[in-house]
Amino acid sequence: MVVATFSLVTLNTDHYHLTTTHLGLLVGFLVMLLIEGSHHIGGSHLNPVATLAFGLDGRIPLLKVFFYLLAQCAGGACGSALAYACVS
């Protein structure tokens, strides 16, 4: 998702004038594709708040919620570190 977004921002800026609306729609569409493409594997727990809501609602055990949240936060931290390393 990050690669697609940055590619559109940096490629051929003379012909493409992307606004924040375009980028927001792009990221939203990419998230939708990720959810639709992965929901059968892990239940589409791409957002820690959604995972917590499923756990509090009783749809998944709280022990699984803990490990999902841990993995999601670790993945977010690694992704942020990678993005920072790419641009600095």
C-alpha cells in the first residue's frame, strides 16, 4: 500500500496532479482490496480497534485478541521503521 501510494505521488508529476482526495481514495481502495483478499485467512484483523471490538463482543477469545494486538502493533512499528529508513 505504501509503495503504491508513494509511486503515484512521485511518478510523472508533470502529467498527474494528485490531490489529497485522490490519495485518500487510493488508500481506501487499497485497504478494501487487502480486506477482501485476506478475510478468509485471518478474519481481516487489519485494525487493532476492530480486533479489540471483536474480542469485547465475544466473537474471538481474549487470549487471541492479545496476540493479534501484539502482532498488529509489532507490524505497524516495523512498517514505520522501514518507511523511515527508506526516506532518511
